[in-house]
Amino acid sequence: MSDGRFKIAEEVFVVDVDDGHLLYAPFEGVISRLAPQTAAELRSGQSSASRETLRYLHGLGLIVPADTPSPAPVGTWDESFAPTGVVYMVTAACNLRCTYCYADAGDYPVDLYNRRMALDAAKFVIDNAAASGAGTAYLNFHGGGEPTLDFDLIRTVVDWGREYARNEAGDLRVNASMVTNGLISDAKAQWIADNMDSVQVSHDGPAAIHDLQRPTVRGGTSYSRVREVIELFTGRVPDLMIKSTISRAAVGRMPEIARYLCSTFDLPRFHLGPVLGTGRGRSVVFGEPEAQEFVRGYYAAQEIADEYGRTIVVSGALATFPHVRRTFCGVTDPNFSLTSDGHISSCYEIMYDDDKRAPHAYYGRYNRETRTFDVDGNRIAKLRLHDVNKIPKCRNCFAKWQCAGDCQARWYNSQTGELENGPDVRCEINRTLIRDRLLSIVSVT
């Protein structure tokens, strides 16, 4: 550095904020305010700063000699396949017709999930967990529709899996989880409350909002029953989450939704997330909200939640600093998501053969003759490398080590399957919330 030539170390960012600039180094755990001149000098790689200042910044790892390579952390090539959890993509059938459904639930033909395949998958992950000493195997029930419409499958797999684990794997624990729209009978709700470790219920707020966005298949209301089911689950399901989807039509009512959730349900946190713009989520009325309107609504909602000592969660903008995350979800593990026709998908939002994104997510299939799961090791290894480093539009974004690229299903255009290039609504939401959180850290120190 004797000639004054340097560069900001890779993955160190100068972030513009309303009242100036921040120096943000996620891997060094450093956030600092910058004077305008210093910010400009750092970006240009030239500085008239004193040798002592440069030496200090260099010692922190924030600036390095111009020819210093500084690769970002990446995954390793690994073709192994021994998952300890399975996601059952139970059904495409649904008793609701939500106005923004990313999966067009109810619009696809329904195939009954093969019971033998389901039990083979449970045995597979339980055996893997026992062999690896993991201590827990995971049985998760998801799908493009409502899983409880094939409730016999859920009950059969969970009961069989836990009995098999007791008899064959000693003290191995079987964790069961599911998502549901909550429009279920008392008998189903009671069984779920007694047997599920984790449940996510979709519930969009007060009756006027919920019923507008989540009508039944015949156009009726679902609010009252969903609320009753959530109240039945509360205190009985160890990990219970309510997820409210914020559409363009509802974004201006986020404070109202927050007050309703906090005053009605005794839960520590609630998830508010923007519509995913695929399937019916491309709706003009009920599609993705405008980013800055969502951000304003989030702050107003969290202010109300603060009154109750609760938290509003936005999954793409979790408060993770000083920790970083390279991956957003289990797509890079990859997830062992099993569709009703036997395809293995890394993403439980990509489950139909005609989905243009399927080639990016599918990596194997159930073999009915051998009752085994045939996978492409090369494809698995590529998925394990497919993290935030692989997204061109994230390359220079300061927020990428917090949001980790967000949901991989939206990396690709759902109509063409092509990689998206420009930032989108969720990008703008995440960047704004993460930037504001970084600014709040230096504001209190």
C-alpha cells in the first residue's frame, strides 16, 4: 500500500443512507459512519487519508492492497445424499381459492399420494438420522394445495414413522411439522394439536381482509373457522406460527392486521410477507404490493407489535447481524421434497412437471420397483453450490449476506424458467429494511 493504491476488501460495502454513508463489513462485524469525502475515496480506491488511518483500516481488513484476491465464502462440491428430513408435497387440491396463491392451488388435477412411497421416504430419513447420530428426523407436510385434504396420509406417516423410530432407532426423535390453511374439522385439529411439533397457519387478519383474500372454493368465508383452529392450537402446538400474506389490496392495512393478531392470539411473533408474484399472485388487485408501501406498513405494524411485546417477522430481512447467511432456505441442502408422482425437488414451491422452473429444482425420482430414491449426484452438488454467490443481480448488493438472495423460487421467471436479472419488490423491501437496521446499530452506539 506504499503507493496509495488500495481497494475496499471484497464483501465490504459503502452504503448510502439518508444522512450520509455507512461502511459495512459483514464478515468483520463492522459498521461505521463515513464522512462523504471518505466514502468517495474508498469507492474510487484513492485516498488522501493519513498513513495511520489507512493502516488502521487495513488492520481491520476493510481495505486491502489493490491486487489482493478476496473470494466470498462458497459451498463445497458434495454429491452425497443422506437427508434426515423429508417434505411431502401432499396434494394440489385445496378447499380455498386464495386470490394470490403462488401455486394456483385447486387448479391442477389431483393425484393420490402413494402410501408405499411415503413410508419408504419416512424410513429412509429415519435410518439416515440414526446412522449419522443426528438425534432427530423430520417429517414435513406441505404442498401446492391443502395437506389436510389427504389427512389419512399425514396421520399414517407420522404414526408409522414414530413407531418405526422407537422400534428400530432407539431414542431417535421424529419431529413432525406442517402448513395448513386452517379450514379443517375438529377431529383433524385435535389430532394435529396432539401430534405436531410445528404448524404454520395462513391467516390474513380481521374478517374483512381474510375473507376477501382467502375465500372458500365456493366463494364462502373461512375467517371464523380458521380463527377457532388457531385458538385450539395455541398452547398445544410447541412451535405455532401465523403467516399473513400482504397483497396490494391489503398493504395499507398492515397496522390493522398487526393489532388484530397481537390482541387476538397469545403468540410471540407473527409473519407478514409480501405476495409472491407467481400463479394467481400475478393478479393486478391482489398481487405484489409496492415495496416502499410495504416497508411503511411494516414499521407501523412493528410499532403496534411493540406495544404488546411481540415481533413482526419478514423472512427475507431477518435481523441476523453480526451473523451472516450464505443460503436463505433448504434449497441448497438440498431439500428432499417429494411430489405425489415421485419427483424429488429441492424447492417445495416447485412441484409440478409443467413448471418452467422444474429443471432448476428437480434432481431425482422415486423408483417404485426397487423402492429407493434415485438421484443425480452431479445435480445435488450443483444445488449445494447454488447460493447467493450465483445470483448476478446480488453481486454488489450490501444486503446479500443478510437476505441470502431470499426465496430461490423467485430467482427464475415462473412463466419462462429464465433467470431473472433485475431487482424486484422483495429485493427492494429487503434492502430497505436491512439498511435501516444497520443504521439503527450505529445510531445507538
